[in-house]
Amino acid sequence: MSNSSASRLHQKNAKDTEETQKTPKEVQWLNALSHRVIGACVEVQQHLGVGLLESAYSNALAIELESLGIEFEREWAIEGNYKGKPLGVIYRADFLLESSLILELKAVESILEEHRAQLLTYLRTSAKPLGLLLNFHAQPIAKFGVRRLVHDL
């Protein structure tokens, strides 16, 4: 699905955008949360190394997030609509943290534009403000494996 098609699934009017603007305090909180999550990913990569399947990193990250007291949902369902009619679940993000931050995990040689577009589509469709695209095969992950994508901050 192209970005233009996905954005048509969930377009917001000017009133919606004004209502979702984040306060400086909310932005600061999201930035601190993303920093903690990146730290959790570093911890996972230090213990597991590189070369495993995405599912191994996902399972380990869930344990790490739980130990940090970060609220999360795995395989978070994103629902869409078409002309005001519900389509049901159209995507599943790897994680949703604290009802605000989407995580999309990868275990690939390099992040492609398609991976970035995937996360942007999740953000637009769900109207969540921030997403992290995390590649556990990039070492060190904090330097080479994190892409931070913003929508409506």
C-alpha cells in the first residue's frame, strides 16, 4: 500500500490537528520515554548480540520493558476506516508503549525506505505522535540502529 493510500485511510482535519498538539511537557515525556526504550534496546543487544531472529529480540525487549515498569502492548492492532466506514484491523505494530510510542523492530542487514514508510503509515493511521524503528542487527544499536519518526508532536 502506498503512503498516499495509507494517509487517505486516516486523514485529519485542522480541528483534529489542533486538538492533538502536544504540550512541551508531553513532548519532554515522550522524549524521555524514547530515551529509556533505546537504553532497553542497548541492554538487549549487549546480552543477545547480533544475528538472531526478530522474535528473539522482541521477547527479550518485552522482558526488559517490564523490568523498567514501562507499560506496553505487543502486536498492537491498528484499525482503519474508508469513507467513514470501519475496515477493522489493517496493521499490527510490534509494540505500543504507554499508549503513545510505536516500536517497530527489525533484524535486518540495513533499514530500507520501505521499513521507514511502514512505521510512518502506522503513525498516520493510528494518530500516534512518535515511533522508533529499531534494527537489532546494527551494532551498536544506539548509534546505527535507531530511526526516530515523528507525527504530530
